[in-house]
Amino acid sequence: MAAHSSPLLNHKNHFIFSTTNHSNSHSHYFLRLTKSPPLSFSFSNSNSNSSFSPSLSRFPITRVTTAPVEFAAQPPPPEFDIRREISRLKALRSRLSGSRSFSQKLRVVDRDRRVNEFFNSSRNGFSRVLASVNLSSYELFLLKCLVASGQEHVLCFGLEFEDEELESTRSSIKSALYALVGMIEKLDVNGGKVDESNLGLTLGDEDFVDLKKLLKHLGDVEEFYDSIGGIIGYQLTVLELLAQTRVETQTTIRSKHKHEQMECQLLEIHSPNGVDLSQNTEYASQAALWGIEGLPYLGEIYPLGGAADRLGFVDPDTGECLPAAMLPYGGRTLLEGLIRDLQAREFLYYKIYGKQCITPVAIMTSSAKNNHDHITSLCEKLGWFGRGQSRFQLFEQPLVPAVSAEDGQWLVSKPFSVVCKPGGHGVIWKLANDKGIFKWFYDHRRKGATVRQVSNVVAATDLTLLALAGIGLHEGKKLGFASCKRNLEATEGINVLIEKKNNDGKWAYGLSCIEYTEFEKFGIADGHRSTNSLQAEFPANTNILYVDLLSAESVGSSNNSNSLPGMVLNTKKQISFVDYFGKPHSVLGGRLECTMQNIADNFFNTFPSQRSKDVEDNLDSFIVFNERRRVTSSAKKQRKLANKNLHQTPDGSLLDILRNSCDILSQCEIGLPEIEGNEKYISGPPFLILLHPALGPLWEVTRQKFNGGSISKGSELKVEVAEFLWRNVELDGSLIIEAANIMGSNRIDDNGEHILQYGHRCGRCRLENVEVQNQGVDWNCGHNVYWKHQVQRFESCKIILHGNAEFEARDVTIQGDHIFEVPNGYKLKITTGMAVQLEPIDKNMVESGSWYWKYMIKGSHIELELVEF
């Protein structure tokens, strides 16, 4: 029979429907939708060569839609009733939580109205799709939970018309599609004919992969958020928080009079009291010693799973978006900066007690921007920082669905593909429990841990972190905060003391945090509008924490919402994504986030009567204060060229590092130029001083290694060696000192891992009565990136120490461009008149060197003594 073809519709979007009959009696039906990538599925007969392979896809319209064809012609749904939906989901969650078996849960969700309408509809065809992919009963349960939560649009693969001119064509297209299905269902072929019993509806390969990814994601959400009801609980919490933002009445409150009905008769917030480490210096020194002494009982926790979208960090070669941990800062990645701060504290412990101490480090990652893979690759590339892989635990946080600010619906970029983001650092406690991180710490005999974020480059400055941990361990506290004065321009929360009278008449007190996104809920004025606002009365939340591990585990293991502290839904930000057609979108939305610092809400203390003062002394949580630039300065957002505000940018944080360096050296009788406000240094800093933290890290230790001299404006000083002496050095230009063995050298342990042995074959440098003069940095070079320490120099004096090499310069002026490279096992001396002498180090001094600093505890302080051989 001759082929016959008839067009159904020929429009600007080019729908073509054709039927073709061939003499061999095989029948082919083809529906093609061009101009857009397909969501493909196929009709197939395994016993014949005949096939039906339509490709259904959406039009390239302004918004991504997932409405099925059948529903596209329906009138718009009534206005979304969020309260009714919350009630429905609450009831469903309650029935699911009361189920004693999985089969019972499946029956409960099967009875849900949405599930029934979607999966039993003869029109959407999705049930037949599922029949072709052999899903397990649990996978079917996940999809049904998705539909029950009101997110069936994630699964739909239909069309949606936006242009009014296409309205009249809807019924025709629908009729054709149903006619097509009808023809297929009536086919009856035996032998060379199609057998309808073998006729099925299947997904294409790409869509099958997307469906499997969706199932993996749904499984993660169902499992991780089990304490609040899994997928159903996640969406219920989203809608509850969204409803709060719609009905909240904004009221102005005084700093000590916040009244609210929250399962209590009265709730007030106060500004908390705590030790100011910058003022109570003796106590601060003692607390730091407690921290050093307790180092063998401490772990380190880094929440690195955030997307860091504000940083805008991309690979310059590939254009790939990269996580904040990989940002090159000061000549190394931010993650390397965290580890070297930790190693500096361990080196200090070794110098005082003569013992090796390697702190176990737990790192929470995510799949956002390939975060987990990048961090793992960096650790492997750097040999796990000379600590051994067994001292690290990387655990990946699940991504969560992003939702629309309008109605809480999940955002999708194409069928089966949900737009996802990390769920906030507050998931760390439950995730640590789920992944066995607490047990891992206990296996390393750890009792507490310090927590810091990767973007805060000054968190370990001086004694802040050591004092925080020292107080926590020594006083047996459950949680501690390091805080400071709040900068009103910062996107940061506040620490508060909460006082509430419970319904039983008792009074509860505890430290807590309010995120900056929640200020309006508490009537806290915007600092940009009022410098006398409540924000100024409360200290900054810096996310520098001390946690007692047993206490944190008790929260993370709780089978309720307490395991996910500080849940918030911030829908004031734009969520950007690219749809299936490569078109970028940016819509107001958010995702359910948790805040790790609000674990504090689980550690309130109860008293029989109201406390008037000093209540903080009797709490399980505590707070310490220090000068802001010794506590927090973040590289968390990209500097905009037209914006002169450097706050929270890499450029601004570098200026705070330089200010801290000036604070150290100015008390060592070293003359330094003054650093003014950030607005003076839009084009670059006045000088560069970068000191390795192992020179201290306590400033009272560092200051005993420096004395006298000056550093001129426009100079550059970089010291990458721990065993260092500076006496009366005049620097005008660039001086760079780099040692391969800054704190020790690597040895292979019994497990075959390379481990840094502190104090073993360190490099050493002594400068006494020396002048260094050269042209230094080219400050006018447009390619300089100072916070990366990528600068062009005219001249410099570089001292490079290999292995246990030593450099010594006395009573000499070093002018011009020089590189002094000292090989392993040798000492290079430069004396008056630039007399240079290279000699091998005595065999008896190979391990300890020809001199070293001896650390001794005197009272609450550390004193250094120079020991020479």
C-alpha cells in the first residue's frame, strides 16, 4: 500500500502528526514536536520490529511548566489554600508516623486523594510509564509521597500553552493524542502483527536516568528528614514557615521586652554577658592554657557544604563554579588555611609538652558545585596535609528542594529534575549522628570540638579559639560562642540571652541566636536605617563554637525537630537555575534551612524563680568576646568593582589580617605605618605583612620572636617559618622567608601514611641588626591581586630553606634583588660586608638545629628562651 501522510497542525511550533502504512503490514505512528528538547518515551513490541517512538516535550516558553496535556485545557485551579494544605499534610504525616510497618505506610499514602487522582488517572499515562521501569515498592512509595506532598508537577511530562492564539488548538491536539492512544490500544497483531498484550509505555534512556536521580534525591530527603516526617514533613514545614511570613504582624519591641506565646507565658530577649578576652587578659591567658592542655581531647568540625553563591568563585580555565573551600587566599586555598591554623595550635602543644598531638577533623561537604569531590581531591593531592587519611572524616549533606516564595511548590528545571540547594549548616548535628561521626570522635578519645566556617579567615587569631575551647572543657559546658561587636553592614545574626516563663511557673534561661533573616519577626530594626537600632545592642553571631560531643550527639539523635535546630525559610533571595532549554531563570524562593548555632536552644536551664543578674554563670552554655578583627572577618562575597564597601569581601578581610599583624608587631618596638579605614584602600593595601600562625599562634608567643626595627610603607613581609628570630631589622622593600619544613618534617607511620612530626628537622631563620632595601612590590601593576598574594615585584629579598636548612644574617645591609636558597643540612651565614658562608650543620644538630626556642609555662603565661648549641 502506498504511504499516506496527513498533517494535523502546521503552526509556528510545528506539530506534525503522520501515519504511514507499508506493504509489509508494519504500522508506524509518529508525533513530532520540534523546537524543544524532548522528554521521550516509546511504545515497543519486543516480539516484532514495529515500534512507536513519540517524543513529547514542552514549548520554549517563559516559565518552565510540567502540566500534563490533559490538565492544560482545564481552567486555572482555585487560589492555593495554604492552611487547608497544612492541615491535610499534618493529618497524613500523623497517619504515616503511626504506621508500624512499611506496607502499612504504603497503604496510608495510597489512600491519599492526590495519589489516587494522579496514579489512577487513565489520562496522564504515568502509571503505564512506571510499569515499564520495574521500580521497587520503596521507590514507588517515594514517588507517591512526592505526589501526596503536592509536587506531582515534578513527574508530569505534558505541554502547556502560553500564547492566547494557541487556545483554539488545544482541543484538537488533545483529541489527536487520545485518538493515537486509542489506535494503539486497539492493535491486535499475531505473528507479523502487533500484540497489544506486549505493548508498553517506556521512558527514553535520558529520562530514565533523570528518574533514577530523582528517586535517589527523594530517598535522601525521606531518610534524612525522618525526624520530622520525611518528604511529607519537609513540605509541611516549608508551608508552615511560609504561612508565618504571610500572617505575621510586624511590631517594634524594646531590647528587653519581647512578648510571645511560645508554649510559655512570657518570652524576653536580652543582650548576653560574658568574658571579654581583650579586657580580662589574665583570665584570657589562663583559658587559652586550658585550651592548649585540652588539645588531646578536642576535635575539629568544618561545615563546608554551603553553595557560597555570593562569592561567585569560578575556575578561570573551565568556567566551573567552585566551592568556597577552594578559593585561593594568601597563596593557598581556604581549606588549607583552616588546617594550618590547626597545625599551629598542635605545634604550640608540642613545644610546651614535647608530645605529638594530631586532632581528628570532621568535614561536612555537599554535592553542590561538586563540593565533596573537590575537597576530597584537594586532601588527596596534599597527602591529607601530613595528618593521615584516618584523621579525617568527610560526610556529605543532602541537597534539599528549592521552593517558590509564592506557594512553596518545588522548582523544577525539567521533568524529574528538582532545583536543589544545601539545607544549611544546621543539618550537621543530625548528619554527624547518622554517619557515625560522634562515635568516630569517641574512638579518638575526644570529648569536645571546635567549629568554624571556612570563609572566616581570622577565627584562630591569637587566643580566641583556644580560650573558647579551654573554658568549655574546664568548666564542663555543653556549648560556647565566640562573639564580638556587630557590624551593622554585615549579613550576620546576633547572640541573645532568652528568658521565658514556662506554663508550669518555672523560669528558663539560655543563650541563643537570631539569624539576620529573622530580625523582622522579632521587631529588630534594620541597621541601615537606624544606627540606634536593637541590632547595635546585641553582639554578632560568628558561628565559632565549642561543643561538648555527648551533648551535641543527644540533640542529633533526637527523633524530633530538635535534631534540626533553627529551621528557617528565607524566601527573599533570588534562586537562579538553567532550564532544559539552556535558558537562565531567577525567581524568588528558598529552601528549608537549619542553623547549627541554634543547637543552643536545646541547652536551656530551668530555675524555680526569675533571675535578676549573672544568670549566665549558671548556664550550660557560655559566650566570650574579643575585638571583632580577632574573631571574624569573612571572605564570603565577591567585591563589586563599582562598590567601595569591602566588608565581608576577600579584600576587606585581608585588611583585617594586616591590622592584626600591626597589633602584634607594634608592641614589639617595631615602627609601622598606620592603617586607616577600608575606604582608603580601594586600589590596594598600604603594605603586606603575612605571618605564619605557628609563629604563635598566641600573640604573646609571637611577640617574643620579634623586637625592634621598622617596616616602611609599601613594604612586603612574608614569614613562613616557625623557628624565627627578628632583632632590629629595618625593612624597606620586599622580604620573603619560606621554609619547606615550617613546623617539622614528614615521616611514614606504621600504616604507611606520611605524618608531620612536629619539631623534627625544622627550617630556621635569624635576622639581627639587618637592613633590607629593595624596590619591592610594583604597587601600580594592574594585575596584582593582593588577597591572593599574587603581586608583581621589581625586586625582593627571598630566603628559601630546604629541609632543616638554616639562614643567619647579622650586622649587614642587604640591598637589591637577592635569592638565598639554602640546601637541606646546611647553614648559610651572611655578615658585615655581605660576607657569605655556607657550611654543613653538625651531625649532632641535624634533628634539633643549632638553636631553638624553648617554651615554658610561667603562671598563666608562656615564656620563651633562646637555646643555642
